[in-house]
Amino acid sequence: MILEYIRYRIPRHRSDEFEAAYGQAAKSLTESPECLDFELSRGVESPEIYVLRIRWESLDGHLDGFRKSALFQAFIAQVGSYVDSIEEMCHYAPTEVVGVGAGTPRPPTLYEWAGGQEAFERLFARFYETVTEDELLSPLFAGMNPAHAHHVAMWVGEVFGGPAAYTELRGGYENMLAHHLGKAITEQQRRRWVSLLVDAADHVGLPGDPEFRAAFMSYLEWGTRLAVANSQADATPIQHAPVPRWGWGVAPPWSP
């Protein structure tokens, strides 16, 4: 990735026409496969100064891709009259010094959105009440540890962005894997497990917004399908891995 910065000095009486010209030229950048994003900023202390930042996928992508394309011709047709107003035009490569300030808003984790650990404790307490009464699933949980629901709540809480309690207190991924080895879980049992957990989520009032439920369901599908595969007699599961961390994916929480 390469950053290009172009600094213009535009007389104040021409600022409106300059911004309008770039509004048209922006269409070429938007359509360019070599352009990742761009932004035109205006000076606060010196309003006659404009800086255009363009993030290109590579230097060659800019110079040999965009610059030699018809899109560049359309771009320069809009802003070419301002070339004499350029004071600087340079490319920069990012360094490893990066970060996000505390003032940058972030979406809540799935753990926070669900209601924290108390919500997952309620969820799995309810879920395992129904599991022990289900003829298809109850054989899998015969002799279940009375603390099993609590342990699974810790696991899912950690997966969804909560404290790493399962890793610290229960042994993390390796311990969870051990609980599935040799169980020979069937596809029918997997589907029943998911169905009952969704019912339990509704019963205890986990958030019902589509964004949360999409992320929730995607983890259930991913996790249970791995559990089925790892439980078979001929399975060769990965023996050591971190606890997965699940996020919103392409559907972050909506706020007005």
C-alpha cells in the first residue's frame, strides 16, 4: 500500500469551483481498481490550502495502472487546470508506527451487546435444562458435571469478546476439544443442539436484532460443525490453538 499526498494552494475565491471539480474527478478514483480510498481536506488555519490523500494498492498500481488508464484521462480533464496550484505531490510508505486513539468510537463486542457474562449464564442454564429432557441429546450429556453450563457460558463469553476466563481457568481450546473427542456426534444431534440453543436465547431474552443474531448463528454453525468433525473416530483435529474470537463480521450493530 502507498499513500499519495497532493497539496494545493487555491485562492479562496476559487475554493467552490475547486471542490466542485474534485467532486467530479472523484468518480474516476472511485472506479479505479488501484485506488483503495481517498480524501480531500481543507486547511483550518489556512483555508487556501487543500490536501488530497489517496491510498493506492501499490506504487506501480498508481503509476502504471491508474496513470495509464482512461480513468486518469477523465480525472485530469476535471482537475488539470489546477496543476499549477500544486505545492507538493509525493508518495509515502506506511511505517509500523500505527495505533487508534482512545477517542475513536468502537462497536461493542458481541459479549457486551448480549449483556455480559450474566446473559450467557442465563442462556446456558436454560439450554441445559432442555437438553437433559431431549431424547436425542440427553445421551451425549449423561453424567454431566453440574458446573457444565457455567463452563460453556465462560467459553462462549470469551469467544464473543469477554474476559479470557475459560483460557485461564479451564485450559482453553485444548480442554474444550477434549470434551468432544470420541463422542461421534451426529448431524441430527448437531442440528437439535443449535435449535434448542436458539430457543433458549429467545427464552432468556438475548438480543433479537438481526445483526447480533447473524453473528450468533454464524458462530453456532461454525462451532458445531467443527465439534461434529472432531468427535468422529477417524478425526485428526488441530491439537493446539487459541480460543476463537468472534466479531460482527459485515453486520456491525446499528445505532441511530
